[in-house]
Amino acid sequence: MKRSAQFSKHIETDELAAIERCACEASLATFVQTFWSAVEPANKLVWGDIIDAVCVHLQSVTEGKTRRLIINVPPGCTKSLTTNVFWPAWEWGPRNMPHMRYISASYSVGLTERDNQRLLQVVLSPLYRYYWGDRFSITHQGVTKVQNDKTGWKLATSVGGIGTGERADRVLIDDANNVKDVESDAVRNSTNQWLTEVMPSRLNVPARSAIVNIQQRTHEEDATGTLLAGPEDWTHLMIPMRYDPGRRCETEIGWEDWRSEEGELAWPQRFPEREVKLLAATLGPYAESGQLQQSPSPRGGGIIRYEWWQEWEPKESPPASFILGSLDTAIKEGEQNDYYAVTYWIVWHDPETETPKMLMLYGWKERAPLSDICGRVVKDCRKLKVDRLVIEDKSHGWVAQQEIRKLMKGWKFSIFMFDPRRYGDKTARLLSVQHLFSEGLIYAPVADDGAGNITWRKWADPIITNVCSFPRVAHDDETDSVSMALRHLRDIGFALRKEEHSRSVYQRDVHKSRLLPLYPV
């Protein structure tokens, strides 16, 4: 018996639908491509490897291979749409897991409520209901909570807004830090307290439930930095807008960054070169580094750039005109408080131009009882033949200087109490000596590993990194010690800028008194 043309077309359509349905069930990426128009009917999907990477890692969570996942990608890369909308819809229907429960938290509840509304657009779409409508029905369509008849739900909330009674199989943290508020210690600390004390207790089955944190980097102590510093192991998917070979990302599931050339764009189809340059110029160096490059401090440095530090290669120190120590004291001695940090500096003059230059001779930071710190500082001052020790004028500073005076014994050096309030905040103090770095007057010692590779000395590298990452650092003690030393050297006339030194030499020569002859000539 011959089939009618209409019957054959119907069979063909059913076969294609079955193929599409199976493809969606096997791949989250395919599901996203298929149902994109359900939430973005006016915007054509521009696919990119970066969406693929996010989908692969979320699918790894679904398959039970990953329980702790951090995703850092630039803004505009559909991270919220993929994670908070398509992924729950995919697990409920295509993966036949309608019992799954999700808590979705962001710095603003409005963002997570928006995604709940878009989730409804997907799961109530005709094609979705045609493929998987027999697996669950939506019983509650509120933007705060979407619920189905198989005990599954998705709750929209904000950081700090979860009640004690709700627990989920997936805790989705979507931009826990507001870019505008991340510089506030109080706001950031409150967010981090929620991350470490409240959020882990919201898991339904701790041994199986998953936590996914997605964001663009904003600060060294943002949600990503806090979670990575914690006791748990995280799969960390980090994709900068421009490829950085020194930070190439490879994850435990076998994924690795597909790019090979430095500066290669992550999604040129959506963010071409011209648009990325314009976006970077609009954001500025700090925001570009965090939001685009997923590094909370600019690659070349912040206020102080890495390339401004000059390398000192000779084995011996330069002939010293003055040697200064700079001690930044901690407020308290507890494990969670700041460190004591000290740096030592030699001032010498260029033999040809007489321009003053400064070499960071040595430095360290440590958490220890104040008496131990003072003992170590006194030993350093004796060994390095320090002329003056500068101590920040705060509560522990005065105690430190009293203890150091007791320990000095035969070796004498002056102690100066430095009042930071004269120069504004920490940023203003560092900015006041920025020109010394930019003019190439600041040096640090390097070492040769024997194979011809020159690197900063082991003790110098963390200090330089801290200074160049400021103000986006967890602890700024080393930076405080450096800026205090250089600011004091300027105040007493040693750390002069090149033009200042030239002017002082000129004034000295112009006003030099002429010696009169002893006898008539």
C-alpha cells in the first residue's frame, strides 16, 4: 500500500523531532541552541567556544563528576542565561530530573527573579511541552519561586536573603559581588561571611549537592577569591577575554583553553577587536583587568606597574648614602588580622648624574607576637647597618618602638614615628610616590637561577606583587611599608625626582659662597 505524501511528511517530521529531542537530552549546548528563541526571539544566537565551555562544565555537574564549580567569564557571555535558565530547564525535562531544587542568589534579588521569569518562558514553550511535557507540570509560576508537581523548585533570592528552612540540590551564586560595592570592606565582608557560614548549610544532601559560583572578577577577596582560599577543592573555569599564556586554564574534566596566541579573543564573533578595545577604554585598567581578564589587578600593575621596578643585578649593594627601615605594625596579633611587614632601603647617588636612587635591600612579613617581631627587626637593623627606622604611628607602633629601644643595646639608630594621616588614605600615600617608580628610580634585587633566567629574589617577589596589585589585595601591609619608606625619604630630601634634584644642584651651585683670598693678590 502506498503512503500518501502528507503521511510521509508527517513521519519524516516525527523522525526529525525524535532526533532533535535525543540531541537535546544528550547535550546542554544543543539544548541552549534549540531553545534560545524561547527567551531571545529578537536576538539571533551567535555561538562561541565560551558558551560551549560553560555548558560542558555544567553538564559535568549534572553527571555527578563535579560538585564545586567556579566560572569566571567576561560580561555579556550569557553566563546567567546558561546557568540560571537553560541548565535547570535542561535537568528538569531532557535529563528527567524534575525533582531537582535550586537556590539562585545574586547581589540583587531582581536579577534572580528575572531569570525565574525566563525559566518559565522555556519550560512553558510549546516545543518544550511537546518534547517533555509528560515529565512534569508547573504548579507555581511566581518570579520568586517556580515549582513543579514532582517536588522540584527554583527559588530566587539575594546574598544574605535565604531563610533557614530552604535547602537545595544546587546552590547557584550569580555575581555575588556588585561591581559598584566591591570596594566597600563592609559590604564585601558581609558577602564573604554569607559565602562561608550560611551558603554551605543550604545544601540538601551535602555529599551530592552542588555549588556553582559564576561571576566576573572584581576584587582579590570577591566571591571567587574567598571560595578558592577555602578548604574545599573547586573546579575553576577561567576564560579571560584576551588569551594570556601565563594563566592558561585547564580543568579537571579534561577541558583546556582552545587558544594559542597571546591576546587572542575569546569570542570574536560577538566581541570583535574594535568592540573589545572600546569596552576596555570605557572600563579603565582596574575594571578591564577584573571584568574582562578575570584578574583582580591589572596585568602590568595598578597604581604601581611591574615594569617600573628596576632590576639590580650586581652581587654587592651600591655605596649607601642612607639606609632606612620601614615597619608597618598589625592592629592585632590574631591569625585573621594583618601581618607585620618591614622593608629596608638603601639610598645612593648615580656617580654620573648624582641623581638619588633607592634599592629595596630586604623585606618580609609575618604574623607573630610583637616581641618576636621587634627582636627580628633589631637584628636586621644591626646586620644592615640601618641609620633610621620608621614605624607607623598607631597603637602597636608605639609599643613596638618602646620594645625596640629596649633591645637596641649597643647598636644605635634613630626611630621616627610616621603619621599617615598627613597624606590622606593608603591610596593617596602610594600615589604620592608613584612618580619615583615611573621615573625608574626604584630598584629591587634579582637572582640568576644558573640557567641564565633572571627573576626577582624569592623574598622580593611577593612584596613587588603586593605593591603592584594594590588596592585590590587582601592584605596591604607590604605596600604600606614601601609607601611609608619612600614617602619619608621624600620628606627628608633623599628621594628627589630627577628635575627636583637637578634644580637643587643648580640652586646649590648658584648660591655657593665665594671664598675670599687670605692675602691681597
